[in-house]
Amino acid sequence: LVSGQQSSDLWTRGSLDAFYTKHGAGLEWMKNMSVDLPSRRGGCWVAGQLLYYLLQPKVSVEEVLRAEKTRMGWDKMQHPVAAFHVRHGDRAQRGHQGSNIQLEDFIKQLTVVDPAVKDILLMTEDEAVVQDAEHNFPGYRFYVTQIQPRKNDDINRLMKEGKLDPEKEMLNALVNLYLAVDCDYFLGHLSSSWGRLVLLLSYGKYGCFPVHDAMGSTWKSRWGFSSCTTEEFAKEAGAFSCGA
């Protein structure tokens, strides 16, 4: 299927969408598979397995991950732990769905999910959210990466302008992803592909989805991951919960 594709274009979002459409990638492959999948597992389980395999950290990434864990005292925290994705940044400036939910809303929802949780991995592009956490919620312990300064602006533009280091931005994203997957709970809006990636990678690693709260969003949208359609995602997330 990839013959004739330009390597420089293959991995862009636009070219991949066109690639899926033209070749029926993912869905057609799943229909024609001769391998029997585990009971009730479908395309999302396959996608999760592939993600877990492809995203194994190399030595340099593992070193950064280990250093951040040591700095934060990650291995000394008390489980259960919740991961928050407070999605602000350039998305909020464009008024995207779910991008203006405040930290206070996450804390309120966490008390519904599990009021005993006091340790929180805080993932956000907005330094103001970090300051809010440190100054206004003394009853909680927040874990925040410090690999790259947070700038509440268009990340791609800032990297092109030399105001953000692309390698550090990548490392910051990967470290947050690996930490989030090992949390007991995930709270985040489903309009963000980041939140869906956390859930799917957890599924690949542990065979189940973390207990999650979609912060008022639903599974009814047009997104999907090739062989993992929105409908399949919702069905498997409901059937295979790590908290069950």
C-alpha cells in the first residue's frame, strides 16, 4: 500500500487521512484478517498493541523519564493517582470544544470519581494552570514536568520562531504520556486526540482502559484511529475497564 507514496508526506495528518480513504487502510485489513483476536477485542485492541510496541522509549528518552520521575518523587507517591489533561493553549484561543475547562472543574469532578485521591499528574500547556494548582489547592499534590517552559500560544509557530525547543517539546509530550498511562484515573475531554491517545496506549499496555471521566464530552464525534472507529472505541472502553 505504501509504494509510490512520498516519504516526506506519508506521516502528515492530511496525507494519512487521504491514505486511509484511498486504500481502506485499517478497516479493510481488519475485515480480511485470518488471525483470531481475543474475545470481544477488536480494532482498538490492535491499535493499542501497535501503539505500545511503537512507543517503547529508547535509551535517551528513558533517561529523561527517569530523571523527571526522580525530580518529582513519582515513585514515592501514594496510589491511586489521577491524570488531568487541562487543555488550554492555542486550542482555547480558537474556541475549540473542551478547551476552556478550568482546573477547579477537574478537582470537583475528581471528588465524584474518587474523593480519596490527592496525587495528580497535571498535564497542560498553560503555566497559569500550574500556578493555580500550586496556590489554590493546598490539599492536593500536583506532579508537573519541567522539561520545557509552558507558553500559552501556538506551539508550532513558537518552534519555528526558535522560542521553543522541538526536541524538548517532544520529550515533554512523551514523558507526560508515559506517566499518564500509569495513572489509575484519567480526566480529560474526548475532543482532544491527546486524551484518546492516553486511553488507547493504556489499553495496549495493560489490556484495559483506566477509569476515566470525559469532563462532559461524549463518544459521539467523527474521530477515529483507522481500524479503531469511534463506535469501537466506546464499546471496548466500556467493556474493558481497569477498575472493573
